[in-house]
Amino acid sequence: MTSDDLHARRVAAVRAWTRFVEAGDADAVRPEILRSWELSGVVSPDVTQAPLDDEGDTAELWNASPLQTAVTRVQDELRRTAEDGDLVIAVTDDQTRILWTYGGRVMRRKAETVNFVPGGRWDERSVGTNALAIAGRTAAPAMVFSAEHYAEVVHNWVCWAAPVFDPATGRPLGVIDLSTTWDRTHPIGLATARVMARLIEGALPADRRTTLAGDAAPAEPGLTLTLLGTAQVWLDGQRLLLNRRQTEILALLALHPSGLSVEHLHALLYGDASVTTSTLKAEVSHLRAALSGQLSSRPYRLTMPVATDVEEVQRLLRRGEVRAAVRAYGGDLLPGTDSPALAQMGDYLAVSVREALLATPDPDAVLRYSELAPYDTAVVEACLAALPVHHPVAPLLKGRLASAR
């Protein structure tokens, strides 16, 4: 994008912002920006800085957060990115409160003037529209350019933010944001934020044991499996590095707690493929060693407490908690698996989630689902049909529908 293009984009953004502030008219902005502007109405567009929490309290939160360990482990990469692009990088908690920042020389000074520093609260109700607030609220990457920010004091900024999730539970821990001046906007900004988020997720400490619902984990030993959208296996809070087949075997055993004979397990895992039972037995032997022997024979059965995100989604659906179920649903079950039983279970679960949304089209749940299944227009259409005409989420859903088509 040329400097003339960027300038024209900035002028258009300022005009749209002015129309909204003065008359509430904003038909020329992205749906997610309009939604955020509407949520920002409790603050003045003339606000000059974010509210600042107590320094000591913020330090305590940071020291207690698993993000602190992760950021420390990858801070060289984060700092290099900030210095090379003259960016300020911020990491927040799940309340969009900044816990850590690092900035290039120019952006660091600009950040300090608006309290874009540890303790600064950057949710929409505190300082208005910004990428951190949108990413934290929607659990999806966000970009906010120039006057798309609600507060005029940051109209000279462009921000890219991506949520950081706990890989074991899918629970959002906070966001990472990259900010610079609007004239340094670059097409790879949002992709860079996503990469930084994945970098932090990969560096999270392995001893933070949490349940699938995000609460403190029980003290007793156990196995936790994340199978939806990605594959993560944790034993007593320690990450296990397993190959694809071993993870599939573990998934099948977890979903059949009473146990499986070698023949039954072979059929569920390989179907009609010409794979010998000795191959399967070798994989089970390696798996038993990784589990410290907690896998019995005749039948094959896990001999420890087991929790999976598959069972968590099913439990929430049975209770009618559709929004929580969609939040726990990370996507397809072991994407790309060639186990016929796991593929069938994945299809069944996907249909169950979809039917629950069609029956109860909760707008927040549909927004989350549309990130996972962007081309499933029927669910979005059902939600729009059920919403009042002027519901604040409707423009964002219409934008998703237009993108899918």
C-alpha cells in the first residue's frame, strides 16, 4: 500500500469517526469497528490516557500469571521484533489490563503518554475502541487503524492484536498487541501478531495444571487431552510429546473408558487398512512407557483419571450451555485423522454443535463458531433471523455472512 493510499484511508477513517461521534452515523466502517464504537459510548472520545491500576497490584498479577514465564522465555524475539519495526508490544491479562510492554525508542515514548504501560486498562469501557479490546472480547485477531480508534489521542496509531490461549484448555489468557504509527501500516502486521501469540503459547510453563473449564485443577494425578482443533496431551501437568498414532490410540482409549480388545482397537484405529496387530502392539508399548505404565492389557484400558475436551463439549451440550460448549469446541477432532472411528466421532460432534446453534442461535456463540466454520452461512443466517433488527451484533454477523459468500 502506497503512502497516498494510506493517507486516503486515514482521511476516510477520520470522516467516518467524526460522523459517528457527531451524529451516530457510521455506515462506512467495518462491522467489528462499529460494534466496538457502540460499546465505547461510556467513555469520552476526548479521553487522553487509559486508567492506570496500582503498580504493586499489577506486578503481583504479572508474577502470578503463566504468561510471565512464557514472555520471559521468548522476550528476545519479542524485543527484536519491537526494535526492528519501531513497535511497542504489549501483553495483557484476560481483562485487557497490560501486564508487560517493550517498545522501540519512538513508540515507547508515545506509549507512556497514554498509559500504554503495565497497569493500563485498555478494554472498551476504559478507553474505547482498540485492537487489544476487540481481540480480548471476541477471542479473535483484530486490527484497528488510525481513527478507527475511539479515543482521538491514538488516532495516529495502528494496532494489531491476537489472543493468547492456554493450549491445554482453550481458555483465553490475554492478548498480545503490536502498535506503531498509522503511516507504518504493513500488510503482515496481523500475521505477525498471530505468530507472536503462538510463540508465547508454545513457551507457557508445563506445570500449570488447569481443568478444561479453566478452573484450578484437582491435586490428584490425571490425563488431560485436547483433541479438538489441535492435539495436546498432559500427564500430571507435564506435556507429553507423542506421535500421531499414539495420540489417536490415546484418544480412542479415553473415549472408551471400559477398555478395548486389541482387535476392537485395531478396527477403530485402522479400519480396513492392511496393518498388522504387531504394529499396533508396538505403538501401545511405547505409549505405556510414556504413561509410566498406566495402561493395562486385556483389555487395553487407561488406569488413571482422564479428561478430554470432547467430553467437555458433550457435557455442556447436554446441559444446554451452548455458548460454553462453543467456547470449549476448538474445531475438528484431530484434523486429518484417518482413524474411521475418530473421524466419525468428529463428524458427530461437529453436527451436534451446529444443531445446538441452529436451535439456540446465541449471537456470541455464533460469532465464535463463525471463526471455526466461516462458510457455514446457515448458522449465521439463523442467528440474524432470530435477532432484533437493531441488535448490536447484527452488523458484525452480516459482515461475516458477506465474507463467506
